Amino acid sequence: MLHLHHANRLEDLAEKLRRNLETPLGEVLKPEIIVVPGTAISEWLTIHLAATTGISANMQWLSPARLLWQIFRDTLAEVPDANAFSADVLTWRVLPVLEEEDFVSRHPALSRYLRDSSELQRWQLAQQMGLLYEQYLVFRPDWILDWERGPAAHWQGALWQRLISEGDTRHWLRWRDALFERLSDGSIDEGVLPERLSLFALTGLSPAFLEFVATVARHTQIHLYHLNFSEGYWAEIVSDRERARLLAVQGEAADAYLDQGNRLLASMGRLGRETLGQLIGLDAIESETYQVPGRHTLLGVIQSDMTELLDSRTIPPPELAADDRSIEVHVCHGPMREVEAVHDQLLDAFERDPSLTPADVRVFIPRLEDYAPLIEAVFGSATGARYIPFALAEHALADQGALAQGFLALLRLPQGRLDAREVSALLDLPMLQRRFALTQTDVEQILNWIETLGIHWGVDEQELESLAVSVNPEHTWRGGTDRLLMGFALGETDSVYGGYLPVLPGDSSLAELLGRWRGFLEQVISLRETLSGSYSLSRWITICHQILDHFFAPDEAEMDNVVRLRQRLARLASDGAIAQFVGPLSLPVLRDAVEGRIGDAVGGRFMSGGVTFATLAHGRCVPARLICLLGMNGDHFPGRERVRGLDQMSLAPRVGDRLRRDEDRLAFLEALNSARSALYISYTGASARDDTPQPPSVVVSELLEEIEALTQDSSRSEKLTVRHPLQPFSERYFDRSSGLFSYAEEMVAPEMISIQDTTPLFGSKLEAPQPGDLSLDRLVDFLANPARVLLKGRLNISVEPGAALLSVREPMVLDPRARRALERDALVAQLSGEEREPFIERSRLGGTLPSGTPGVLAAQQAWTRVTPVTEHLAPLLDHESCQTVAIETVLEGWRLHGLLENVRSNGQVLWSVDALSPWFMLRAWCAHLLLNTDSGAPSHETHLVDAIGVIRFPEQEDAVETLGGLIKVYREGLCRPVPFFPRSAWDYVSATKNPLAKAQRTWMGSEYASAARESADPFFALAFRDRLETALDDEFEGLAAQVFGTPARLVKEARG
């Protein structure tokens, strides 16, 4: 017997179910079978039953499709465990037929569609046809059976006949007919059927499924719990658009039998109307329970009108409170702003109503995957009182972090050039680091090697030749790492061996790391070659499992995702096996299939105890006190059909057809009906680029029109609409008169904060460090930027920008650092007597030069630039080799030590190809002072050489006192910010007039060169944030003279 229960509230349907379940089954250990549309309903129903009865156990939750196959397997012999006619399996059955030129050529329409198509395009058509055939089996069973009985005029029918003739023929229609026949002749023991079936809150039921239910109900108890919006008969009401169309066709006489009823039900509820009409036609025992929500709020009025099937245009307007907020519409500039806005609005709702909890809130979004990372960013990053417990009820495996991203990146290797960024992105994956025993420090060293070696893309010289590109092979992975391996083997050398210029990789302890890195590269290269072939599906799945084995070492927390991914791969292999697919596949097809599997939703907890985020289709009819609908954009919702151009059902629609737009409209209506206290709607109503207005979804527009009609207030919709500014830090959020608000204190604009002066970074001096070891390099680094050493070195505060992305293209021009390194090499080459052409060839093999003529020109320019320096430098270095001298002395309690290079009997020799910069002068002066503390040195002079000539620093008799003074500055600079800024200080001591004005221009910039100001340095800006414009004070002038006074005077004397 079929029992049909109607109610407009899910709670009332659940109560009917509870009362029916009080009657126990004949076999108490058998589970109660409850058929639901998804896990959202099953979770909600489980908790509801447990709350009302004290327990909810021994329930078997099934989908409608699983119910069919379970009944078939229980009642019929030889029913397979797997369905060979699911969309996924049908895809693999269709693909080989589309590959057959003979079949395709016999059908002109299909032939035109596939003309010049790739294997990937044929695969995508097979996917569409798999979806369509699955729909045809449910909504056009007569077509399927007609195609199987005789010739088919359309190519889709001929394709179906081909599938049936060469593969499994046992689709659900055949099992249905067999079951009906055996039920009719009594050859099935009715005891094998479930004693009781409960079909709860199902929507969009096909006529074929309802026929199955009605037939089985003659032999067992079936209770169908139907969520019905209205207590009135609304199966035949028409919308304004439908009415106008019918009147145009049938004339004014048709108006006598056209019933419009409630406009929202008529406009949005086509699918619900047709379902109701089909249910009413069943032979069933019916019961009804309806509750009118009440007319005290705007939301309650709309829901009551639907329940009572009222046309708002025919009744007086309701009396509503002026502060009614039961329905709100929020207009934002994009998804991120929608999520930020709803976070603030929820905080406000919890504050206004302490009885409202996060568990009382549901947030539904048409495409959750578009919003998931934004939700994690906004809700997940909130702390303290702003944190709201939340959960995503479903997510794609691809959204679950590094595993899916890394796995798909490896599958994409053949489509790229294996560039430096691809490889560095892989090295960033913790699971991959563990597999190859790499630490984060190791990865940083590898990235440094990649940059130093100039590796940009490509495997090796052979690959470059196959691509017919003229690029230096030194920029490839093997070319670069081979040079490192040669460096380990041969040590430091400038000689070329076998076409390689060895590079010393640094500490010899890095040899093991180089081996692990090269091993990783070879595995990547080998995988890339493997992925370039075509294989059977089973072989591809084996390769995928090998990728997981060889490249990923998950920890315990990551293991679940690995298991899920392996299960998805196994399911893919199973689908191919069921379809008996044996053809070869190229990587693009395999990758698309895998991406589709990874993109499938993974179920999470719907009833999480916090705010639940879910797709609108997943949880639309689950009741909640506050329901929020995000992403209600005109161009996204309602959605479009996935295979509209191929769908023959759209050309001949029937009652019960499930169209995406109708399903989405019904889902909106169900969400509206399920909100118990308030409904929050948001959409992208303005472009974030140019503020161009964008329309809301048509369902939102229709709801607003209904609100204006029932209130008889044309401005009502605007009154309940909140328009948010483009940025979350807009002043409007912190202006009480705007009506907007924000709980994000960090978004308050600095100028709006009432502060008299900027707070100094240091309220008091730090404790002075105890004297200890101090290297010359450390002292020079301090003087180059005292604020950086204080903040980063002592307080571990870093404000430096992140590392630049690795280059993926061979250089066309040299950057300044590479140019200076090339010029240093050129200078050493000239001093050693090397000719220009060997130097250019050696530089090319070094991997730092651009390819071809640009590289030759760069080397020639470097050679030319250093020639004047060489001419001035050669006489100072003639006939005597340079020594590296270690000097150590104790000053002010500190043990100062350093290595001085290029020391000869005539003193120290230092050179610069560029103009003498402040940083060069700092190093030169400190080295000169340290040299002069060594009483045993053969000479205490220092010679500075550049392209102009030679500058001589004479013996410095007060070197100990001068160097001791610099150490005092160093110690003071470790306790507080000291105002020494090298560029500004050098300009100050070098100026012939108005020195402070010149230094101020360097420090703060000018109207024409503000970007070059020294105060823009992030460490200087932070340390002197309270006095940036007045930092060049008396102390600055004193430090400038102390550090640079003497060297500046000597330069002036030498150069005039």
C-alpha cells in the first residue's frame, strides 16, 4: 500500500515518519530503509529522530537509484553488483565508437560535429553522451526501448543500438520489466521485498520512478513524505508569463480556467507543480499537515501566502514593524566581499539575538567550490570574539591541499617546458620533501643553485635540438646540474672539461644534497617521458598509483586524502573494466578523467554544530533559523544545461523533465520556505573593476517584485537592500551615519584613528649585548643598514619583500647583479692574461649569459668596461702575487677579526668597475682601518682603483681609536635605532655646499625622484616611523662625519 504524506514543513514530515516508525518491523534486526535525496537530509533526520525519540539507529539510508538496484538484487537472479549504464561507465562505452571512422562517417551530423576533433574532444563528447543516455533511461524510457526494437533515425539512437549490440544490455528498464512480470504472475515471494520503505523529501521524481514505486507498493508498505508548499491545489496554477503565452495562443476565453494563485509558486515552482500533479494521480492513502507561519514578519507573510496559495495583489498589505529584518539583500563587489560581508552580518546577528547560535545558520551557495577558499580565508582567519565555528558540508578532493595539486601538477608535466617555477612548486610540497628526504633548508639551497646556475627550462641539449630552438644548453636541468657534479669532482677551476665549465657548489657537505636533488630531477624527467605515451586505462591507473608511491610520503593527517585519491583512481579503473574498455588513451584524456574524479564532491558533515556552508542543491530544504544565500548572480543562477545542444529532450519536453533552471528555481523556493526566522541574500551587484552595475538572479528580482506588490510599497525592495562598498576598509563601515558596520578593527584607516603622534617603535633602549666576536663583514653589514641588523638580526623582525620568482626564460639582458659578476670575471680574466674570446666562451658555458648574439655582446661590453680598471690596476699588482691576510684585534672589549684580500708589500688593493658607491667606501674604509691595526703589516696603505684612476688611503695612525669608535656605534645600534644612512651620509660629507639639503633630498627624495629615496628602505621606514622626516638630525650629522669624514676628504684630495 502506498501512503502519501503532505506537509509544508520538514519538521512535520519528520514527525509523521517518527510516528510510523513506532510500529516495529516484523524482523526487528532488519534495518529501516529510508530513501533520501542526499546526506544533508539523512544527517538532519538522524539528529531530529534522536532528539525526539532518544535514539536513532539501524537505519539504512539510500538514494533512489541505490534503492532500485537493491530491490533488483534482492528479487531477481543475475543482477550485477555494478551498473553498466551509469553515466561514468557509459562514457567509456561510447568513446571507442566515436573513434570509429566507419560509424562516424555514416552519420553526417555526427561527422560534422567531430570534424578535425582531437582525442580529448571526442572524450568530452563521450562524457556528454554518457550523461544524456543516463537521463534518457530515466526520463525517456520509451525512446530507449524504441531504439532497441528497430531502426533509429537519429545518430544518438544508432549509437545506443551499437552499445547494446556489443556490450551489456542489462539496464534498469529490463530489470524493472522483469520484476513487474514476476510480481504480476506471483513468482516472487513478497517476503523478499522490504517490509516498509520510507521515501523522504524527494524532489524531481521521474514518471518512470513513480510508476516503479506505485507498482511495488501493491506488494509492500511504502510511505512517501512529500514537502508541499501549499495546502491548496497548485499543480495547475500558471505564472504571468505562462498566462500571457496561453492567452496569445488560445484567446481571452482561456482566462476563465487559468488559475494563477501565488505568484512565487507559479513562477519558480514548475518542477514542484508537476511533481505534485504526478503524486495526486497515484492510488495512495493521503494525509496532510500544514502550518501557516504567521504574518508578523515579511518572511512570514511570504511563506504564509505560499501556504494559503494567496495572490498578494488581491489582499490588503500586512502591518510590519519598521525595523523588520527578516529578509535582507546585500549587494557586493565580488565573492570575497560577499563572504566578508556575511561574516560581519552574522556577528551582528549573534550580538542582537543571544539565543541564535552558529548551528542555527546555514549558508547555501550555487557553486561552493568557487567560494570555499574565500570562506577558509575569512572565517578561518578570524580570531577571538570574531571567530565563528564553521564547516564545509562538501568539498572537492582538489580543494584539499597539496596532494591533489601536486599530483595534478605531475600529470601536467608533458604539456609544459619543465621550467624552473614548475619544479620549484613541486619542491614546496611537504609530502614530496619527505619522500626525497629534503628539509626546507635543503629546498632553499636548491633554489639558490637554480638561480646561480641560470637554469630556466628544458631537460637537456637533446630536447632543445628536438625543439629546434637556439638556447644555451647550460640553462637546462641536466646542463646545470652536470656543472655542479663536475665542480664536486674537479674542485674550483676555470678550465672547460668536455664542454662543461665546472661550478663549485659550495661546502663539500652539500654533495649528498646534490645527489638527492639530481635523483629527484631524474625521476621527474623519467615520469615526463612516461607520461608522453599512450596506454590502456588499467596501465594509466597503475602509473598514477606509482606516482603516489614514488613522489609523496604523507603524514598521518594527510593519509585520508591519499586513500580518497586512490579510491577515486580505483573507481575510474572499475568503470573502464565494467565498460570493457581496452583502447589506448593519451595523457590529455586520462588527465581530464582524473581531474573530473578529483573534482567530484567529497562529503563533509552537514550538521557540524557550527555555521554550515553547502551547495544550494545539497541542503536547500533543511530548515534553519537563519538561511543565507550567497552568489545569487544573474549570470550564474539559475544555471544552464550542461549538454543543451545535444539534449533531444529539450526539443520535446514532457511533464517531469528535470531542467537545470527549473531545479535551481525550485531550490531557491525551498530555501525560502525553510528559513524559520530570517533570509539573507547576497550577490555581486557591481563590477570590482569599474563599478558597473550587474543584475541579480531573476529569482531575486521576482522575490523583490513580490515584496513590493504585497507591501504596496515600490521602494520597499530598496529599503531592505544593503549596498556594500568596494573595499572592506572603506570609511563608510566606520561612519555611524552610513548604516554600515564592520567588526574588523584592522580595517580601520590609519587617518581615522585618533592618535596625536606616531608611536615610536622603541619605547626604551634594549639591553646592551655583552662584548664578543665581531667579524669585519658583520661590522660592514651593520653600517650599510643599522636598522636591518637591529630589527632582523637581534629582534628577528623581517620586513623584506619575498623572494622573486625564478626566471623561466633565458635572459635577453643581464640584470645588475649578473652584470657585476660578469665584470668581475672579466677583470680577473684580463689580469690573468686571458684573451677576450676564450673569456666569452667560458662565460657562455657558465650559464649566465643570454643565448646567441645578445650574450656575446654582453660579454664584450663587460670586457670593454673593465679594461680601464685593468690598466690602472695592473701596475699595482705587477710582479707580485696577492695574499689573503687574517687580522685579529681587541677593541672596546670586542674581538674584531677579518680576512683582507689582495694584500701586497705595497699595501691593500681594492677595485670597483662602477663608480665608488657608499657601500664600497664603507667596506674599503673599514678594511683599511683593520689593516692599520696590524703592526706587522709590510704596508698600511690601501689603493682604491676604478675606471678613473687610483685613490690612495695613507697610513692611519689613529686607526685603533677610529675603529673603536665604529664599534661603539655598532653596540649602540644594537640597543636602539641609530640615524646612520649610508647614501645620505655620503652625500652629506661629499657636498661642497648645503650638505644637509643634499642629504635630505637623498633621504626623502624629490618631486622627480621620490622612488629613489633612501627612507623607502623598509627597515629604515619601520625603525624611524615616528620621525622619518626629521631623522637627519644632529646625531646623523655627527655619525656621517665620524664614518665617512676622512674617506670623503681623501677622495676629494685625489679627484679634486
